[in-house]
Amino acid sequence: MDFVLADAAREPITSPRRGAAPAGRGAREASAEPPPCERARRAVVWILDDSPLEAEMAARSLAAGHEVQVFTDAAVMLERVTSSDLPDVLVLDQVMPGMSGTEICGLLRSRPATVGLPILILTVAGHEQDLVEGLTAGADDYVVKPCPPAALSARVGALLRSKRLRERAERAERVAAVERDLLRALIDQSGDGIMATDERGVLRICNGEAQRQHGVYARDASAAIEALRANGLLALDGRPLRPDEDPLYRAIRGEKVENARWLVTRPDGSIRALAGTASPLRQADGSPAGAVLITRDETDALEAERALRDSEERYRVIISALEEGITLQDERGVIRTANASAERILGRPVAQIVGSTMLDPACRFVREDGSPFPFEMFPAQVALRTGAPQSAVLLGMERQDGSVLWLSVNAQPLRRADGAVAGVVSSFFDITARKRAEEERQSLLAAAQAAREEAEAASHLKDEFLATMSHELRTPLTAVLGWVRMLRTGKLAEDRRDKALETVERNAQAQAQLIDDLLDISRIMAGKLRLEVQPVELVAVLDAALEVVRPAADAKGVRLEPLLEPGVGPVAGDAGRLQQVVWNLLSNAVKFTSRGGLVRIRLERSEPSAEIVVSDTGQGIDPAFLPYVFEQFRQAESGTTRRHGGLGLGLTIVKSLVEMHGGTVQALSDGEGRGATFIVRLPLSAAASHARDRRGMSLPGAGGTDRPPELAGLNVLVVDDEDDTRELLVTMLEQCGSHVTAVASTAEALLALKALRPDVLVSDIAMPGEDGYALIRKIRALPSAGGGRTPAVALTAYARTEDRTRALRAGFNTHVPKPIEPTELLAVLANIAASRGEV
């Protein structure tokens, strides 16, 4: 380490070190300064001593770890001292010619740049008075000469450490001051009222918003607010607020208070409603330090709430006094409010009306012509969907006793501030008596009325829509979409492509069948679903369900293993619903089985039942949860359901459908991680089996080539405006040996009926001009000799139960839904032919 004697009259003194040049000018040149990184790590020490020898000794004592600068002239040193060129420590000899160390110390302490410079005085023994004067003048420490080098180095090191601590404290204080100023600015500018107390409850902070809320603008706002809070706080009901109800007081006691609301009486007598949150403050050691309360003025909001309640009460009274029925529905169409007139008109308690989406779900809603009134065309539903008001819509409610309540309905949409529809208000009058009188008057014009009704029926046909697609359609769509996407890749082998097409066709047919059940599916949980019961071969049902689930299982890497015993025997049931049962169980098993796992389905005969067993190697079920696995509400509200994989509504539907078929379902599991087993038992149907054996034929579309012998030579008249459908029917029937005449309209059908006298009529319903209903009415009006009793089969894409009923009431003998299932149509015609032969 080099140190320089900064005296203009002297040469620098170089400290000896290994490899250094001899003392003198050459030595100074040979001793290069340390690199900047090294200098930055070393403290700068100046030594002022008029004795070069003593200065050199002191410098050598401090050379290790310090950058030392030696001065022998006080004037030179003082000239060097500026705010930009200061040492970290100044070692100052007390006895100096011209100016003593005490005087130099006092001078340095008088300058702002050096007021904090650490100063160490060197004095000699016996000069205690000089020492006292130096310390009094501002020296930080002293050393008595001669002193050991280690002692001098230790004293300098102590001063350096003290300086660093002081600088660190000063920096921390500056940061703290900035943070305090920032916090004070944030508190002052906050839109919330902020008050803080010490641990004794004395208010220490009260910002401008808190003063405004309390109506206090005094210089000593804290004291004024303390007095106000002691006497002017009220509960929302107007009673004085007890001290233990005061949020700030509760927080001082250590309680966290959230969303409190109270009233404050201001000095001018006005009352404001405040809401806020209070929290206790604690020292670092956890001891109480006070509390802070953050408040907001909710006077306007509270007054708005009261005004809203008053307004709602006024409207409630007005609505209750109205003669017409009034209902209010939310944006989902759920009735939230109904008045007393609605109860009187509908004959249902308000409690039963509220919560439903219909005025009376038990009723069948009809149009004026008797056709079903689709739910999506209800005035309230149209207003919700389109935002357009609906006026004077005629709606009939066909009750259980057969009577019809006729209503004139208006619907007005309610809108939010942004224009979005938020609900709908409906009003309705009972016009049953008026309509009955109108019908009686119009009976005098029966002929004209009949023509008008036909025109109206034709007009209304365009307004009818298929029932809303239910979630059940997703089941066959899984297989359809899965196989179609695989087909689009072009990577399937020929046999797999054929299999894919078969699966798509089968599931498309399943979709058509499900359309018939759309209006009934909502009644499953209420036990009101009607089943299409017929003999069902379970092997086919299970195969169909497996095909639905297989794409998902393949994608997940789960192996499906069917073990289906042939010849188990038929059961009496609804094939579509039974397929839904099996699909639900299989999809659950695949869902809760990890990749590489196994799902096995077994069908076997277990007298007097057919037994379907679905087992997996998946995550299993806690035995404690098994008794509740089929319970809907228990599962919906219990965390256990989520913990055990979310067995939910699907299993509830399985249980309902199985029980409707007279069967039972059981869940078994050895515990979590050990798989699960579901066992479905369905009663075998001997009668159904016998009936199936007696028919003993395989029809086109069912995989066979046999044709019903009853159709050979049968004269069939086909009526359908669609060319493709007519061609399909003609080809199908001619392959069975029937004689087929096909026409495209009602007028052509009447001419053909008169000329050909067919054995059976097969007619579409929806046709331009005159529909199938008009055709059958005209045929049934003919005498028997003119074909008036010709057996007739209705074909229609309108496949709901009420559509089937309407076709039968119109005069058709039976009803076959579209898309046409060849097996079903040929069986129907064979039965008609057999009945005709027996007659």
C-alpha cells in the first residue's frame, strides 16, 4: 500500500514492501496505485503530523487494508478538504506548529462538509488538558503516543465501523422519511376515511376524508372526532351504538371487524351512514400498538336502498290490486313474482307458480286451433329471446280434467342500463267465457269456420318447431363425431371404415329415437317419464352402448372387455333408455380409470333376471360413501362426492331408469384405488320372448333378408311430396312383393284412392297446400264403398307424443316417425295386412 506525504516541500514517502523500489523518487514511480476495484474496497485515512517520522510510523501501522495519505502541513491538508475529497478517517496530531489539533478539529466541525468526519487525535502522555480540549472541539477518539501499531489500527477500525453504522442509519432514516411522507400523502389523498389510534385508544391519525365524513374541520380534528365518536354513533336502527359495538373500539381490543355499518351524527345535526373495516395494529413483538379504521360514506347508497325498498313496496301493492294476472320472470325465464290475480286465474297457489318457467307445468298448452303451443313460442320466451314486446297472444291451458283455460297474454321485456334483456313482465286475462261465447256465435257459420280453421292450421304449421334438443343427443353424437373425425383422417382400414359407417348410422338412428323423448326427459327425476316398452335384446343394447363409449376409451388408453352371454332372453323395456343406463355406467368407468386400466361389462342370465355387471380397475369408492352414491342431493352438497371422483347425476338417472323397468342397481367397491362394480338386474320377459319368437322374421334394415309374407300382393298407396322419400318407400315395399302407387299431393291421392281402391294408405303429414291431416279427414268423410275405411299410416318428423295422438285423432290407424326405420314400417304394414285378412 502506498501513502503520500502531501507536503509540497517534501518528496513522497513510500512504505517498504516486498519487491518495492528503494525510498526516493524512483520508489514513488515504482509503486503503482492499486486498481480501482481494490481502492474501492479500502478506506481512505489521512494523517496530519508535523513529524515525518511519526507520520511514517503511523502510516505503516495503517497501511494494511487502508489507503493512507500523509500530510505534515495543516494548511495543505485543509486546502484539500472539500465535499468531494474527504477521507474516511482523519488522524490528527494534537501538537502542531501554527495551529493546534484542537483548533483544526474545531475548524473542521464548523464546516458542513466535514462536520461528520471521524477524527482521531494523537497526543502524548501528560497532556490531558489538550486531550480534553480536543474531544470538546469535536474529536471522536484519541490515542496516546507512543502507541502500538495494533492499537492505532484498532481505533481507526472502530471509527470506520462507527461511521458506516451512522451512514447506514442516516440512509435508513432518509428512506423511512420518504416512506412516511409517501404514506402521509396516500392517507391524505385517499378517498376512504382513515383513522388510527395508539394502544390507549387516542386518535393519532385522521385524514381529510374522515374529517369530512364526521363533519369536523377543526385544527385539532382528532380530538373533535374522538368526542363525536363518544356521543354521536348510532346503529342503523337509530339506537345509540354501545362502545363494544364500535368497530374501532373492538379493533383496539384485538378483534378484526369487517363490513360494519353504522350512523354518525355530525355537529351540524346531519346524519351520515358509514361502512368500514377495523383492524388491530401490533408491534414487532406482537404487543398491541393500536388500531386502524377505514371508512366509506354509504349515505347515498343507504338512501337508494331505502328508496328502492319503498318503490318495490309501492309496485307490489299496485300489482296486487290489478285484476289481470301478473308474473315477473328473470333472464332465464324463471318466475320470481306472481300476484294474487294470477293465483285466482290459474287456480294455483303463488308458492307453486314461483320458481317455475311455466304458468302450470301440469297443463298442456295449445293454440287456438288445438295444436300444441311450443314452449319456445310462449310470449315471455319470445320477449326474452328477441327483446320485442308481445301483445294479445292467445294461449290455451288444457287441464287434467279436459277443460281449457284461455288466456290473452302480453309480455314486456325488462332491460338493464346497457340495453340487455334482464327479464320479462307478463300480464294475462282469463278470456275463457268470452272465447266460449265467440265459439257459440261462430257455430252459426260452421262451414266458413271450418274453411278458416283449415287455413289457420296450414298457417300455424310453419310456426311449429321440433322440441328443444336435450343433452341426451350428446350420447350418440359422441360416437358419430368420433368416428367421422377418424374417417376424415383417411387412416382407417377398409373393415374399420365399414364399422365406422355402421356406427354412425346406428347412432343417427338413436338420435331420431331420442327426439321422441325430449319432452319426457325433464320428468325423469319426478318419476313421470313414460317408457316405450317392447321386447328388448340386451346384447344389442350393450353393443350399442359400447360403440358410443369406445372412442373415448381408446383415446384414454382404457381397454374395454365385453363378456356377453348370448341368448340371455329379452326384457320388457325401452331400448333407448336401457342403452342410456349402460352408457352412463360405461362412461363413468372409463372416466375414473387411469390409462392402461380395464373396464369389463358382463351380461348373464340370473333367474329370474338378466344381470349387467360393469366393473373397472379405477380409483374405487370409499365404502362409507357407497350408501349415498345414487343420491342426488347428498352428492351435490357433499365434499365426499368431489373427493371420490364426482359420481353425480348420471348415477341418479341410472337408478331412476332401472327402477322404472322394475329392476335394481347396486354399487360395490373394496375401497379407494381398488376399482368399482355396478350391477343392474332387470326382470326377464317370457311373454316378450314368446312374442318375438312368434314373429320370427328379420326385416330389411335389421340385418336380414326375409320379407314379411303378409306384404306380398298388398296394394299400397304412398303419399309424400319429397321425391327421395317416395322412391325409398316404393323400393322398400316392392322388394316385399307389394303393388305400390306413389303420388305427391292430397289431390292426387284422392284421385288414386277412387281409381285404385288400395289396401292401405301410407301418407306424409307435412305437405304443401293440404297436409296429411286434411287428406285423412276427407278420406274418412267418404263412404266405406268409396274407400272411407281404408287403413292409413301417418309418416311425420313431428314425433312427440302429442303429435302421435293428433294423428290418431285425425283418423290415421297408426303413426311411424321419421326418419323411417324399415323394420318398424314393414312390421306395421304386415300387422295391418294380417288384420285385414282376419276380417
